[in-house]
Amino acid sequence: MSHNIRSLLTMNRPCSCGKRHPVSLRALMMESGALSKLPETVSALGEYKHLVMISDDNTYAAAGKCAEAFLREEWLCDGRSLQSISLSTPEGGLHATEVTVGEVMEEMGDCDLLVAVGAGTVHDITRYVATQMGVDFISVPTAASVDGFLSSIAAMTWHGVKRSFPAKPPIALIADIDVLAAAPYALTASGVGDLLGKYTALFDWRVSHIVTGEYVCETVISLEEDALAALLACKDAVASKDPAAVETVMYGLLLSGLAMQMVGNSRPASGSEHHVSHLIEMDVITEDNPALHGEKVGVAAALVADRYHKLLALPAQTLHSRSYEGLPIDRIQTVFASRADEVLTAENTPDPLEGLTAEALLSHWEELRALAKRTLPTGQEIIAMLSDMGAKSTLTDIDLSEDLWDTLWEMSPFVRRRLTLMRLSKLVGE
């Protein structure tokens, strides 16, 4: 699997989209026992002297302790230093916030290279700190749970608002299949949900391209589609927790991360389904939801796909232009409460619908309908995919009421300044 990824690591040639897609990753290893190769990988990457490893309680036990032992035995010499920071995991789970970033920065000593040992949260914290400090970092995933390992985006909850910050991608990734296969299956199932969310994310990207001319790269999209095809080709093995299938899930997640890195933002991997997940994670319409990120994304993808197909099934002539009067500021202030001002300024200024009309959307209606028929599974089909691989597939599965969906559909577009069909639908009505 990793051979196909390695062929992308030097992809700095002009693409058919007219842009270059430089990739910062200089080393990649995904195999059984890969953790033992960490010391030689660090040495081969440059003259680093002061390494700081970041993990949490769980990921330190899963891989951090072993990685630390290998580094102390084989790398720690000639004036080199090694510091291990293991973040405490509170009852509600560890979150990537300004508080956890502050804890890391306060505890950290000399550092010229960071190593993230963990899943999505540890990586977001590490990449944010690496960016602030101007140092490189290495990724050591402990579960095939999210697609952010190779991303150049740090997904943070900053002062209570879910934000995406441009950040450093890793210069190397060491994925030990033994570690990934030993992770609780719920984490792998979360990775499945995150991957299946690409169906709606890619659809939203193409919709915006059709309606507004937003830049799109079909070469990058093909990476995501390859990841989905590889996943579905081994769905039975994924459900049986076969280590080779876990590797396939990880392969897809890494391709998705590379897609984001190649474009320079999360557009290839994050659309309306992620906006729903982010709104849940902000705890403004729900509180302390225990679901994993990928679980929320998978459930949201099924719901969004179902609503998209129902919307596009309506003939354009039966829809009418809504009198768009700008952002529903009163409603945003009511729902987001103390976080409303930041939501309005950071993610809704300028309003993504500014200058767009229902006529512009409806003039492409047949093209959008054809696109959905060609590329977007139905909600029931996504539910079946999730269920077949042992992943959560409904709001009830993630401890939320089905009655919450209308509010999620209404308010989710406002958590990101990104055009999706969910947001564009505010221009039209039946």
C-alpha cells in the first residue's frame, strides 16, 4: 500500500489543474514493526539534537513508551536530548484547545523536532505547536481513526469555537501496523466514517466549482476516490478486523491527508458532513457528546447525502428564489450564544453567499442532479456501508436525538466559511 503513496512524495510537477502540488513528506514507513525504525528515520532526516515526543495517557501506553525506549537506546547520544510529554486524558477525552497547547508549550524544554504519538487530537496539538515554534515534526499514528495525520491543517477548538488553522504537515510518518491493529476497533470504525465522509465533501467541492467557478483539481479528487475504492474493496475484511484491512483504512486516510496537503487546505476532505460534526463538537446545541470525530462525520455524511438527493430530486421549476437577506444574525446569536461574535467574524465575514443568486444555482440544477447521480451514494447506501464495517450510522448510534437533524442542517453551514450545497440551499425553497 505504501508504495503508491511514496510515488506522490515528490509530486512537484505541474498538474492538469494548472498548479503544482508540493508534498513536504520526506519519509514514509507503514509496515509491521515500523516503530523500531524511528531512531534511524530521525537520524536520516537531519542534524536534530533536541527531540520532544508528545502523546497522551493512552497513546503513550500503546506506542509512546516503546518509541521512547527505541530512541533512548539507539538515538540518544552525542549531546542529544529527549523529552516525553504525556498529556493527561480527562474523563470527557482530550481536546485540541488553546489550553492544551499552553500546557505543552509551558512544559517543553529545548526542541528542534517534535514527534506526535497518537491519533487526531495529539496530532492537531503537535502540528499547531510545531508551527508556532517553527520546528518540524514526525507523525507516529496509533490508530487508523482520522485523516489528519498528513494534513497541513490543525483542527482546534479555540475559545470554544471549532477552527481550522493552517499548520505544518509532518516531514515523516511511521505507521506500525501492529500498533494500528491492536487499537480498539471503535477507532478504526471512526476512520471508516471519516473516509466515507469524502463522498459528500467531494460532491460539495464540485458543486461550488460548477456554481461559482471555485478552483477544483480532479487529480486530487482521484486520490480520495482511490481511497474510497480501496476501502470498499475490503469492507468484509475491515469488519473482521483483519490487520491487512486496517492497513487499507490507514492507506485511505493517508491519501486523504496528502490531498489536503497538496491543495493547501481541507477542501478535498471536508464539506457539509464535517460542518455538522464541528457543530456537535462545539457543544452549543448538544453537550459532551461522547462520539469520536469520524463517527460523527460518517453519520452526518449519510444524513447530508439523503437530504441532497431529496433536494435535487425536485425539478428546478418547482423551486423559488428565497429573498436572501444576509446572515440570520439573531438566530446565530441565539444558537451560538457567547461564541456568536467569533463565529460571525471568523467564519462568516464575508458571507459566502454574498453576490450569489438563486438563479445562478438553479441554472446549474440539471448538472448538479447528474453529478449527484454519478458520484454521491444515497443516504441509505452510506448507512449500509457504515453498518457493514461495524461503524455507527445514525444519530441515535452517537447518542443524539433524530429530532436534532433539522437544527443541524439549519445551523451547520455557519461554522465554516465554505460553500456547500447545504449553504447554497438557503437561496431556494419549495
